Amino acid sequence: MSSSSAVAFARQNHPRFLDELKALLRIPSVSTDPEHKDDCRKAAEVLLAELKRIGMENARLIEGEGHPLVYADWLHAAGKPTVLIYGHYDVQPPDPLDEWLSPPFEPTERNGNIYARGAVDDKGQVVAQVKALESLMAANGKLPLNVRVLFEGEEEVGGETIEKYVASKAADLKADFALVSDTELFAPGLPTLCVGLRGMIYTELEVRGAKTDLHSGMYGGAAPNPFVSICQIIAKLKDEQGHILIPGFYDGIIPPSPEELAAWKSLPFDEEEYRKTEVGSKQLVGESGYSVLERTWARPTVEVHGIPGGFIGAGAKTVIPAKATAKISMRLVPGMTPQKAFDLYKSYVEKIAPVGVDVEVRLIHAGDACLIPVNNRYIQAAVRALHEVWGKDTVFIRSGGSIPIVGDFDRNLGLPSVMMGFGLPDDNIHAPNEKFHLKNFELGIVSLIRFLEEVGS
């Protein structure tokens, strides 16, 4: 492993780096909750102050309709490439609170991990990026390449502010590639680069029946029940084999290449261990004829996230609600576009809606699927750096999740993204007891240092 002065600085200052991560984790920057608006701004201001402290220039908050963006740059490496470093400081809500073993916003170390909401998604990885820059600046008085930093506070709610900014400010974000640390290793100790993401559309389906809530004894059997109707609609979105029933939904899908499928088969994946440890269900489900990795990385999905409405309080209230709403998302794969997928879904729902109700389908946010060519110079530099730090060959994977900004960088800025993340599959992102393995935090900083040095060389 390299003994560069920046790596040495990072190792010497690791206890301080961890303390600073804990301070950021204590800020409940839940972007979806208006009550935490000030907390989101506080997290942005902490990162802004840190970027200024370590020597980044032009550091500022960029205001929009939502939570602010954090921008900074250092552009004095003449003739060297420019990297646009991305991360997000907002976090998911911590619910359900009673399942946390320690308070979600009081970071706690145990079993070699740090537990807190946002520990790995994405505050821990953002801090790793900042600390890599600090180490390079402190050790050398400069950076080995040109750097722009752009952190957002709305990734968990669709990223509308950064989407608009990137689309309208291409000249201000000129770079050669993007560095995104919001992904994971395929297995502990195995250096990993994510080269594919599923896209997404997130929707609300509202079904309206009577003009007001009705007494089920007086009107039951004659008045339409929006909850029954919405369940009937949802039941027709896919069959028992997991096949999506929306006409035309699969048209144009680009399947994984035979070489990619062969590489996935060689990965250290135990389906039964995945079922027991990560999923925790009695049985796995999904489209027949496809492996678990294919179903989660390269096939589209339909998922229902919540059906708020009606009476859910203690005791009984025999009411037929006037309306019901379901939050429904679809993951998309290469060859699919968000707008086409939404149009097909909306048309199908309107066609199958039961009699007696009106339906409205709303698009909340969307993101493109993407594939990153592995033969570009920045991916290859990442491969070399990761091998040096981890002592193993890098594996290329896709992620079933969506990072909409990667598509925005490609579409609006023409940038390939290096998705170099250091989480683990069992880090409980978006769930209680989210964690970040402390060794991965340490090695992640070193990996980022060596990667930036490698690109700059």
C-alpha cells in the first residue's frame, strides 16, 4: 500500500475524522420532514465550513426552492483533469424508532461499526470524501487534480433542486468525470465499483369514491370503497410470478451481456444467506427464470410503499372513506425511460380502474437508469487504486437502487461517473440500526486519496 504523505496524514488524524463524522450524524437532517428544515440547513453549513477550513475555494451555499446545495472548488492543477465530487447530507426518517438499539441521531460504536441514521447513506461517505481532500491539501499544500464539490440535501426526496441546477448551470460545473460515493462493496473486504443503476419513477395513485366519508352500515353494499378499489388496481399490476402486467412495460429493455452475467455468477453470493440475513423472509419472490442478482439489478419492478387514509386509530369506526392513496414506485433498467414508463402505467391504471371511482396518477419524481463503460480512464484508475489499498482485484456490479444525479451528470454535463462506495450489503440503509463499518470508513478515505492521486498522475 502507498505510504504517501496524504495517506499518512489520514491515518494520524483518523480519531478526529471519526469525531467529526459523529458531529454531523447528530444533526437530524431528514429532508422529507418540514420540521427538520433548519437541521438540513445546519448540516449544509457544517459541510460548508469544513470545506472552507481545509482550503477549498469559492465555497458557498446555493439556494433553491428546497434545501441548499453546498459548492466549493479548487482549480489550480493546470493540465490535469477536473473531478466533480458528489454526495448528499440529507437522510431518511428514522422510523420505526422502537427498533433502534441506540438512538438514531446519537452515533454509537459497537461491533466494529458506527450506528446512526445517515452513517453510510450518505454522511459517512461524504465525510470520507472531504477527509480525502483535507489529507491531500494538508500533506501537499495542493490537490493532484482540479476539484469541484457539489453536495445536496434532497437526494432522499427526489433531488429536484440539484436536478434543476445541473440542467441550467453546465458551464459552472465543467469537469471530466464525477465521483459518487453512495454505493457499497459487494462483500466485506472486496473492492467494488458500481457501473450500473436502475432508474425510478415514484408515483401517487389516488382513488376517489363518494363525496365524503360514509357510514358503512347505511351505505355499505351500495357506495364504492376506494380502499377495495385501490387494492384491486394494485393486484393487477403484476402476477403471482412477479411479471409486470402493464402492456408494453418491458419493450426495449437492454439485457445484461453474456459476459456480465458470467461475471455475476462468479461473485461470492449465497442466496440462502441473503434470504436469511439481509431479507429475513421465509422465501424469496420475483420473476421466475432470473437469478436474484438479475432480478435486483437488471429487471424492472413495481413496489407499493404505503396506503395512507381511512380510519387507523384505536377502537372501531365503521366508515367508508371518500378516498384512498397509494404510494407506488417502479425501478427501471437500461432501455427504459421514466416518462414512457409513467405514461404506460398511468394509461393502464385508468383502463383497469373499477366502476364507481375516479383515479388520479401523479408522478412525484423520476430518475434514469444508467450503465457506465468500464474501459474509461477514470474507472481504470479506480481499479488500480482499489487494488493497491485492498489487495484484491476489483469487481464490477450493478445496484438495484437509483442515484438520479448520475443520469443528470451524464445527460446534462456529459460526465461519466465513478461510483466508488464503501458500504456493506447489511448496513441497513433506510432501515433501523443503519451502520457504517469503521474499517471501511478508514480504508474508504485512503482509497479516495489514492484514486485522486492516481488520476492526477
